[in-house]
Amino acid sequence: MILPYALLFMIACIALALILNLWRLFTASTLADRILTLDTMTVNGIALVVLYGVWAGTGLYLEVAVLLALTGFVGTVAYCKYLLRGSIIE
């Protein structure tokens, strides 16, 4: 009975976090801050997908969340490797 209200509140909080992350992405002073902001946005996107899966009552969105997590991890590692070495592929 309270679950729809809790889900709506959680979605609103994560949407606010995404907006604040977007603001931080444009105002970050260094490239490392931007990389961390993009990683945080990926985590917030994963949370939104999982919450929608709970709201829809299906487990399919958990698989989507895992794929998004893997893609976000690989992207973060690639950005950091580029930042440290200047190239991604050696």
C-alpha cells in the first residue's frame, strides 16, 4: 500500500540527483571530476532502471541494470586509462 509512494519518492530523489550531477558535469574544473560525475550518473541511471523494474513487477529490468553497470564500468576504466596514458589501446 505504501510501496507506490515510496517508489515515487525514491524516483524523485534520484531524478534530483541526476539534475545536480548534470550541473556538476558542466561546472567541473578538471577532467577527473567530469569522469567521476559521469560514473555517478551511471549509478543513478541504474537505480532508476531498478526502481522501474520494481514498479513494473518484472525481473527483466534487473538484467538491463547489470548490462548498464558493465557498460558504465568499462567506460569509466577507459576514460581513466585515457587520462593516465593518453591512449586507450596500447
